[in-house]
Amino acid sequence: MTPEERSGALARIADEVRTCQRCRLATTRTRAVPGEGSPDTEVVFVGEGPGQNEDQQGRPFVGAAGRFLDELITTVGWRRRDVFITNVVKCRPPGNRDPEPDEMAACAPYLRRQLEVLDPALVVTLGRFSLGTFMPGAKISQVHGTIRPVDPGTGARAARAVAMYHPAAALRATNLKETMRDDMSRIPQALIDARAARPAPEADEPAAGPTAPPDALEPIAEPATPELQPIAELVPTPEPAPVPEPATAPMTDPIPVDPIEPEMAAPDPPEDLEDLDQLTTLEVVIAPDRSPETDQMRLF
Ligand code: URA
Ligand code: SF4
């Protein structure tokens, strides 16, 4: 799809969502919240459902949880408009109650169609309802910060999912804030790994824009290395940090499934390494070859 086709298709889905009556949430919503961000992104964040602020503004993650999400996105050098943000249900459950199974089922086709259009490399799940959509049966406390392939039936035909807690949960339990920052710091590497796992674009529909390198259509057989990545930059953040830490840190999860293991290994840490909390940040440019139509935030 061209950038124009993608934004047109997303706009049509959003129009349907705004007038949708497929479930009871239509009767209590102020405004439906289809989603927003870059139609050309490779990274989609999926939350649970709109809260009060979102219901009033028609935009996802604009309250306190949204401010924390923005902060997290910023910590890896990305901006909100570089990614796409949406929810499992597009209308607010009254009183912020959990969405009901039949509401999620009624709304699922919208998320599926959005993912078909966006064709992301990486889906970031926020909270347990989003987790349930992309990693059925998984427990958030066990899988947060880990990555695994996404069932193409979700609409994301060649993606991996990273599980994160919900930012609202982190606002209630401050120890989760650090956990979320830590999980977020692994996401640029997760994107690199997720890209490497995607098949080459079909020859009759090159995804690469005119500025893409000529080898962009080659299958990527090996795990990500700087030479194989068609991305603009991969540089360690010039932190005052004494030691460029765990690029190679093992995941602390008891059952990490295909954990995010940065390939951009820093040199082996010295024996006397003390500060293990400092993570190396990769500067990874999202979708450099999708020739975005615009750099502006798009509401859908
Ligand atoms: N919580 C969510 O899950 N989604 C939003 O859009 C806002 C808060
Ligand atoms: Fe339609 Fe989804 Fe809103 Fe229900 S939650 S009315 S299915 S858009």
C-alpha cells in the first residue's frame, strides 16, 4: 500500500468506528476513539479502552496514563506521532469498568482491519486485555518485557508482540513505573528483531520507497546486525554512563518466551561492573523506508 492508501483506509475505518452501534458501549460513549498516530509506522501500541478524557476528546491516551505513555515513548527517542496508538475497544466502558467479552468481540474487527492496513513489525500490548488479544493465556507478570510472534489472525500478518503493563497500573503502583521504563528501553531492539523476522516484501508490491536502499527487497536471513539493517542509525546513546550496560543483560523473567536479546552487544562489561540499571539505548528510526506522507500527528 502507498502512504496515501494507508491513510485513506485508516480514515475510512475511523469513520465507521465513530458511528458504530455494534455493542452497548455505543449508548454510553461521548465520542468513539478510533486511534491516532502515523499511518506509516512500524510500531502499534494497543491499550484497553478509552477512559474519561479519551471519551471526551475522541483521542487515545490523553489523560494521566497517556502522559506517562508519552514519557515512555520519549525515553527511546521516539515521538507519539511516530507510532500508532489505539485500543481493544474503541468506546469507553462506563465508569472505566473492564470491557466485557461480547464488547471486545464486537469491536475486534476494527483493530484487526487497522492492523491489516498498518502491517506493523511490532505490536506493543498495554495491559491484560490487549495482552489477551495478542498472547492468549499469557500472564502479564510473567511475560512483560518479552517478545513473541503474533498470530496473523489478529490482522498483523508479520509482526511480533511485546507485552507491557498498562501505564495506568504503573501510576497506581510506582514500582511498576521502573519496570515499564525498563521494558520500554528494550523496545528499539525488539523492533530490530521484529523487522529481521519479517519476510521480504512481495516483488509486485514493493513496500520500499524511492529512497530505500536497493537491497531492501532481499530476505534478511540472519539475526539483525548493523550491516543488514536498512535503518538510518544505530548508535549507543552518548550518556555520561560509565558502562554501556545490558545490551546483554539476561531477562529476569522466569519464563521469558523468545526474550528481547539485543544484538547490538556492547563490549563485555568489566568484572567490577556495578551499575546494572543503566540500559544502552539504541537510536532506531521508525519506518525509514515507508516514505511518510506527513510528519504531523494524524487522528483517525
Ligand atoms: N487507557 C487505555 O487503555 N486506553 C486509553 O486510550 C486511555 C487509557
Ligand atoms: Fe462499536 Fe467498538 Fe464502540 Fe462497541 S466499542 S460501539 S463495537 S466501536
